[in-house]
Amino acid sequence: MSLQLFLLLAAGLFAIGLYGALSQQSIVMIMMGLELMLNGVIGAAAAFWHYVAPAAGDGQVLVVVAVVAMAVEMAAGFAVATAIFRARDVDMTDMAADLKR
Amino acid sequence: MITSAPLWSVLVVPAVLAAFAAAAVAADALLAARAAGRPLRAAAAAGPLAEVPRLLAGQRRTTLAPDALLWRLGVLTVPAAGVLAALVIPFGDVTASRMSVGVVWFNAMEVLTWAGLWMAGWGANSALSLVGGYRFVAQGLAYELPLMFALIAAAAGAQSLNVADIAGAQSHLWFAVWMPAAFIVYLVSVWAFSFLGPFAYPAGRDLAGGVLAELSGVDRLALEAGRWLLLTAGAGMAVPLFLGGGTGPALPAWAWSAVKTLAVLALLVWARRRLPVLRADRYAELAWVVLIPLTVGQALVPALVDLTR
Amino acid sequence: MTAVVFWVLAPLAAASGFMVFRFASMARVTIALLVSFLATGGLLIVLGLGYLGVVVILMMVMEMIIMAVFMIAYMMNPAGLISMTMDHNKRGALAISVTSFLLLGAGIFAVPWPRRAGARPADPTFQLGKALMTTQMLTMITLAFVLFATMVAAVVLATGRGRYDRFGDDLKRRPAAGPVRGGVGR
């Protein structure tokens, strides 16, 4: 149980999330990938607080920022998914390529 | 001074909680008997408790293509949430866990009911069951924020998240007296997270029992017991949060804790028969437009009191 | 003791994160993600951040159940009873993900991490509160504005009705028309 092990877990969660975010077609599944990436960030930030700088509150603030980012991403993502679903009755990113040249 | 009990007390907590819940169930049965015009006898009070061995031995139903893992897991989560939430409640001078973030733990454990009931509703592969699970999620979105602000108000009044500190900070005046809005919102939320009384919408009779529709045998016992365990845990938590904990003149601390818990339980069980079931979509507007500003304002009161002290 | 808990929770977090993209049933996918978050919350508690760990557990249970509602609503195959694959460019994504994991892993073991500076505070919760209220007040305000903007933006994006649907063509109808009469009578 050392800093490297926690960071390795965080890197693993980040990589799994990245795979999901890049390979999934459905907006909601992409969001699941993003959530996993932020999960890794939370673990890494907490590990840094504990092992490197426990006397300062900055590591904990980083955890709070990651959790807030997760909540914001979920809210905005579901709002966008709802809007796309209302307009086109689908939830896949391949159907949302309007800005593509 | 509230001390932490040794580790084996974690096993005693479910037993004590179940005893109080059984008392609540018996009282509820007596009230039901009186409302139906039947004579009040001991058999009436023991009726629901005699259901326990029948349900334990009963056959477990299964439906076509259920998600068995989620279904059983969801049903088990509800009583587990009640027991876990009760771990931080002090009984007199003793508590099973003296963790420094007891209030947040209590909140987190009752939120497990969201997951439990949604899974129990989904897993049965039945329309009525699913509707019941979704009704609880709708109701959950409504009650959760006012409950959180009520808990924050109590914690701010004592400047601590530790339940023992909150109980100890009420030696001059109970929080229920100078934070009445938080107390009332908390009691209403106890009904809401145990989906009893006016918040029995997820298990409503118009859904043939809702989340309880497809359950029988030990699953039904687990979910029904889970409701009453959650109610009892909520009532027990009201005592250190708003009613001063185990303090009182003549009796020892554990007796006062028991008396106050039974008083809150009696109030909750009696009043649940007086109020109609609230529809979650109509209650949601009330909760967000009225209760959240009320509880946010209420949480401001102890903050101002602490600043000016 | 904490090492035992770590070696239970860390593989659980990684494995359930992996299962998120393996399950066919959307409900199980959401619950797998929830388990991954609960494991991370447990790891935060093991690291001594009791308040943040319990808050992560609290928030993630609520968020995952709300996410489950949306997943079942929008996904084509929510119960996973029909087998279908819904991904694109799987090999490219796998290559990128494995490469990034190897790079991060190399960095983790190659970087000389600094030694611990200072001791753990007696009350990490108080340290967090004090930091957010004093030195990190700017972060706090930024988070508050971001959350508020998200709330407004999410409602604006997601709602299907506008002012004219609710209040009529002359904006004079009270109470507002809608699918459900709210409990307050607005």
C-alpha cells in the first residue's frame, strides 16, 4: 500500500475509462467512461494528499474539485442527451455530427 | 461523555434496532385494529410479528427472466441500510461507532435505500414493481435535499459532524426548540426514506404493492422489515440530533434515550395514519420550492448564532 | 489491516470498472460503476479522508441511480436481452487506452516522488473546511458559479417547453400549464 500502488490503480481506472469514452457510441456510455476517468483522478488526488502533502488542504480540495466536475459533467451530459433525444429520438454520438465539415 | 463500545456491539445494534422496530410494528397494528373497530387485544398487536415465521418459511416467488442478482441484492440493501445507519446512534452513553463524520454516514446509509429500491423494482421484470421503484426515485429526489439541509442545520448548531458532540451541545436548549423547521423536515424525511405513511407511494395499493408486488417469503420479510428498521433508525437518530440525546433528570442515560426514541416512534406511527399518501410528482414541487429555501434559511440560524456568540 | 482492505478494494474498483463495458444489461452496468465508486470511497476512508470518503459514497449512490434512470430511458437495449454491440473503433480505442496506461505506469515508477512534507492533521475534515474557506476561497467561488451555471444550462437544454407553452400566447395564464399540477399550485 504505497503511493505507486494507488497511482497505478488510478492509472488503470483512467485507462479503462478512456477506452470506454473512445469506443462507445451511446452518449450515456461515453459518460460512464468519463466518470471512471474522474474516479481515477479522485483516487490519485487522495493518495497524493496522504503520501506527499498531508499538512496542506490542497489535496482534499482537488478531490472536491474532481467530485464537482463529475457532478457537472453528469448534469450537462444528461441534459444534452435529453435534448438530442427530443430532437432525433436517438442517443448516439454518430447521429450528432452536425458540426462536422 | 459518550464512549465507543467494543467491536462486538456491532452485532447488538441490529437486535436492539429490531426490538424497537417490533414495538413500532405492534403499536401500528393496535392502531389499525382500533381504526377498524376491532377490540384491542394482545393478539392484534402480535399479528404482524406472527407473520415473521410464516414469511420465513414461505415460498419465494420468481418471475419470468428476472435480474435475480439485482433483485435480491436490492431487497437486501434496504434492511442493511437501516442497520448501518443505526451504527452511529448513541444509546445512552454508548455508541457502536464514534466516527467523526457520523451525521454524513447516517445520510449516506439511508441513501443506500435509493439503490436498494431501484434495484428491487427493476430486478423483478414486472411493470408494477418497476413503477414502484421509479416512484421511490422521484420521491427520493424530493426529500433528500431538505433532509440534508436539516442535518446540516443540526451539525452547524453543534459545530461538529460527530453525533456525540451534537448530543452534547444541547445541554442548554434542545435543537428541536430553536430549530423547529429542521426538526419537522427531518421527521417528515424519516417517513420518506422508509416509504411509510404519507410517502408509501412506491408501495402503494394502486400498484398492487409496488416494489412489494412480486415479493414473497423471505424477500418480502426483508423489505417490510427494512422499512420499519429505517423508520426506527431515523427515530433513534432524531434523539441525539434534535432532542438532546440521553440527558434527563432522574433516569440513567440509556433509559432517556429509549424513552425519547419511543416517543418519536409513537408520534411517527400515530401520525402516519392521519395523512393521505402524497404523490411524488406533486410533492416534488413542494419540496423544491418551499422546503429547500426553508431549510437553507434554517441552516443559516445556527451559523449566525455561532458567529455572534 | 489497512493493507488488507486496500488489496480487497483496489482490485474490486478496477474489476467493476472493467465490467462496466462488458455487461449487456444497462442496469448491471450502472451498478458495476456504482461498486467501483463505492470501492474508491472506501479507499479514501482507508487513506484517512473519512469525510470525503463518506461524501463520495453518498453522492455516487444518488448519482448512479439517477444515471440508471437515464440509461434505461435512452439506451436501445436496456436489459441486455438482445445481444448487440454498440461501439466503434474498438481496436483504436484499446490501443490508445493501453498506451496511455503504460505511459502513466512508466511515469509512476520512474518519477522520484517527493517525500512526505508535514504530518497528518488531527482533523482532516476541519483542514478541508479551513482550506476551502481561506486559502482556496477562489476555488470555492468558482465551483459555486460552475454548479449554478450547470443547473441553469441543464434545465434550459433539457426542457421541452418554453414560456409560451406554459403561460399561453399572451404570457398571462396563471397557474402555468404543464403535464403535472405541482403541489404548490404555481
